[in-house]
Amino acid sequence: MAGKLEFVHDIPQAITQVWSGQAQVAFFPRPATLPALKAIADAGKRMPPKSTYFYPKLPTGLVMNLLDGEI
């Protein structure tokens, strides 16, 4: 297990992995707030990878169309 790092989206799964001995530790960082994201974007900066994970995600390939019939 040395040197292995895994990213898990499901909190109960992370807890189960720690309790079962599959993992040594789990971290639960607070999510970034929308005002914090806006302030960072307004400052021209970027968030670290995986810090802007939003759930639920739209299915891949979903096509967006106007609902009022106008194009």
C-alpha cells in the first residue's frame, strides 16, 4: 500500500476502506464555495486539479437545445 493515493468521490466508501484496512487514512476537504471560485476567477488565477469537482455531472455527450423553439 506504500505510495498509493486514491481519489474517491463517495464518503461512505472512503470510510469503509479505512475501517476495513484497505486504506490508512481518508481526508474530507470542504468544497470550494461559489463566491470563492468567483473571486479566484476574477483574480485571473486557477484552482488546483480536482478542486472544482461538481456533482451530479451531466451525462457525457448530452446535447443542449433551446426549449422555446428559437435557434
